[in-house]
Amino acid sequence: MEKLTKQEEAAMQAIWKVGKGFVKDFLEAHIAPVPPYTTLASTIKNLEKKGYVDARKMGNVYEYTPTIEEGEYKKKFMNGFVKDYFENSYKELVTFFAKDKKISPEELQEIINMIEKK
């Protein structure tokens, strides 16, 4: 699947929040700043072309359904991100945040505990 733009990701966040729905539903669930209706409708059409949503015509409007779950998208995005920026090493990712003090020793210990419990 094609990578999403920030605008498309924001639209997908609203779509995942609502599930199946119409542009007006996604507009209500959209995070600020909320785009105009026509802009969101165009963005959703692009998401349909990219295969992220399915459309079903109902009268003169379309009902959209996500074709990928939020968790699945996050997993694909993170795998690509780690591959592109951290030599495909999650250790490098954690080290980066530890060096930059974006992760505390306590948080790091929580991660270690989660791994050990798995």
C-alpha cells in the first residue's frame, strides 16, 4: 500500500474512529483543524484509489469502510520507518530516544518487563 500524506492520515484517523460511515460522519470525528467538507471528500476519494477504503453508493452519497485496520497500518508504517531511519534495528530506535532523553529509565524498564513477560 502507498504511504499516506498527513492529510490522508488525519482522515484515516477519523475513519477508524467512526468505522463505516459517510463524509459528514468523518468530518464530525476529524481532529482539529477540521478541513472543509469538499476537501475531506476529495481526500477520502484518494484513499479509495490507494485502497485504504471501500466505497458503496447509497442513493446520491457514498458510504465508506476502511479496508485496513489501524493497528495493521501502524505496524506497516513503523516497520518502514525503522527500516528507513534506523537500519532496520529497533535497538537503534530505542537507543536514539534514550540518548535524546525522550524515554526515561523507568519507561525503558517497563519495556524490558513487557518483553520478558511475553
